[in-house]
Amino acid sequence: MTKIIPFAVAVILVLVAGFYLFTSKLLNSPVSLQTTGTVENQVTSGVTGSADTAEGTKITPASNANQITLAVTAPANNSTVSTPSLTVRGITKPGAEVSVNETDVIANGSGNFSANITLEEGENYIIVVAVDEDGEVAEEELNVTYTPAQ
């Protein structure tokens, strides 16, 4: 009987060690989670495709077919002009409300818009914001320098 006790202790230790290794390996293995839908964080807003995070989670945003886009076609960013009057042109979603600094316009049926603004001498920051009927927002910032002709 005294010989069975050390053997039983050894068996119990082996079982406990095996259980410990099994559970620790199970708890430390990466978990793969598939998530679809729109990610509501500004950091990932407008991201298309999918992204893998460090934790192994795959996030696939929903299709952005209805998302609003905005492209300023004139003037070029970081350009210099010699007149204080400037026409800002671009394209966005048809019917979207567009604000160029404090001038508001509506994009036409093709999505084109233009707004006339007045520049101050030196650097001018121009913020163009488009908002569609669903409340989707797109924004673009420009820097234009006005240097009067001499």
C-alpha cells in the first residue's frame, strides 16, 4: 500500500501538468473572428476592402456604393494666385450640399459644383465639405496663397 501512494501522486502530477499545458495552449492560441458590416470609427471611415488586426480579427466594411465622395478639381492644393477672387470647383454626389469655407452651393445633377470665394493676402486655408441627403459627409482641405500682382 505504501508503494501505491507515490505512484498515485506521480500519476496525479502528470495529469495536472497535462491539463495545465492543454489549457494554456488553448488560451494562448489566436482566435479568428469574421465581422462584416460598417465600421463606425472615423479612423477606418472610407476604408475599402478588408484589414487584419494584430489580434487576428478580420474586419470587412460594407460596400461603399452609397458613400459620398468629394474631389476638388480647381484650384490645385498649395497653389499661388495673383487675384483675390477664386472659383473653387469640384465633383461630388449629385444634389449634395457643398460648403466652401462659408459659401454654400448645391451640386448639380452630375455632381459638379463651383463656389466663388475671396482670398486674403498670404496663405488661405480652404475647407470644402459635402453632405448628401443621408447625412454622409466628405471633406477636403486646400491651401492657396494669394500674392497680389505687382
